Amino acid sequence: MGLPMPSAWEVAAQLGVYFVVEDYFNYWLHRALHCRWCYEHVHRVHHEFTAPIGFAAPYAHWAEITSHDIFKF
């Protein structure tokens, strides 16, 4: 009638791999945004907040948000 559901182990393994890969690419993309041109024109907006609070993390230039979304998927 349909495809069988994956086991709990398979779901856990896939989620683990996804989180590691996603975090890896996020780190390197964020690091690349610190090059001189990208920082001055795009990424500087993200660092306007000086307090390390979670609400400030998604505050970014539209081009940065777009690039993150494109490279993630």
C-alpha cells in the first residue's frame, strides 16, 4: 500500500548526519562572509548587535539570508 516507515535507528542516524553536515556548511559560509568585501557590504549588519543574545543571531542583510537559504538546499 505504501513504502515502509524507516526504523527509529535509521531516523536518528539520518538526523545526526543532517545536523553535522548542516552545521559544517553554516560554519564555513559564515566564515566566508568575514572576507573584507562581504563583511563591509553584507555581513556587517549581522554584527550590529553587541550583546550575545539569540534574538540577534538571525538579524542579517537580505543578501546574507538569501545566500544561506540557497546553499542549505
